[in-house]
Amino acid sequence: MRERMLAGDLYRGADAELEAEMRAAAVLAKDFNDSDPADPARRRELLERLLGSVGADVEIRPPLYVDYGSHLHVGEGTFVNFGLTALDVAPIRIGRDVLIGPNVQLLTPTHPVAPEPRRAKWEAARPITIGDNVWIGGMAVICPGVSIGDNSVIGAGAVVTRDLPADVVAVGNPARVVRSVHDA
């Protein structure tokens, strides 16, 4: 099932190997979430063990929620406010110098629309890519398969259901481009 999952094919999450990986990630995430803010070295060590990669000068404020952690990659200089949910069934790549507001959700899992395969517990996932210098407002939701271009701004509460180019401001549900970041 792990190979199917990583290939983006339909798979079943009720798999011993996948469940063991998720449990290990949950333990590390709990340790990170319970860590002392006065011990940044310990927090960094836990993030390096939990995440696929974490750049220099990254700050992630707990709580952080992940499925696996190992498929989440965070670029240098990125700041993540409280309560990020990163369901990293497929890779999530966050660029450099990104600002992520509180309670943002990065959701890679998908489920069949047809009722029978969904009832049979089949699922899949599509990766998320966030470019450099992006600002994502609080409580925004980034849906499976979305890419956000460099320098873009996603308004608070936006639901991003499709790719967004670089240098735009997008708001709403579904998120739509309302202007360039270069407009006064």
C-alpha cells in the first residue's frame, strides 16, 4: 500500500506499515507540541526527526499536526504560526521565507467520488507545492494537488482548489485572484 500511496494511486490507509509510520509521527509530533519554548535546540531536533526536511531559521509554533511528517519539506526562513495541519500523504513542499498564519490546513488526501470505492476505504493523494515568499492567511485551506507561485498572498479563510500563479492576491471560497501583489 505504501508504494501505491507514494505513486499517487488508490490505496488503503488501513495497512500495518502505514499505520506504524503514522504512529511514529504522532509520537514525534506530540513531543514537539509538548516541548518547552525555552529550548529551541530540542524543538529543532524534533522537527528534523519528524519532517522530511527543514531549512535554516525555520520557526514552527506548536501545535503541529501531520500524517507522516516525512513527506513535509519546509524551506529556510519560513514561519508557521500555531495550529498547522499538514496531511502529508503526498509530498508537501513549502518554499523559502513563507509565512503561514494560524490554523492553516494543507490537505493532500483525496477520496473517490463514486460511493462504492469510497465505502471500500480506497483513497489517494496529490502533492502540494508552495513557492518562495508566499503569505498564507489564517484558517486558509490548500486542497490536494495545488501549486502556489512565488510571492503570492492567500487571504485568511480562503479555500485554494486550483493552482495559483506567482505574484497574485487570492481570496474567497473557492479562492480567486483579485489582483497582482504589485498593484497599489
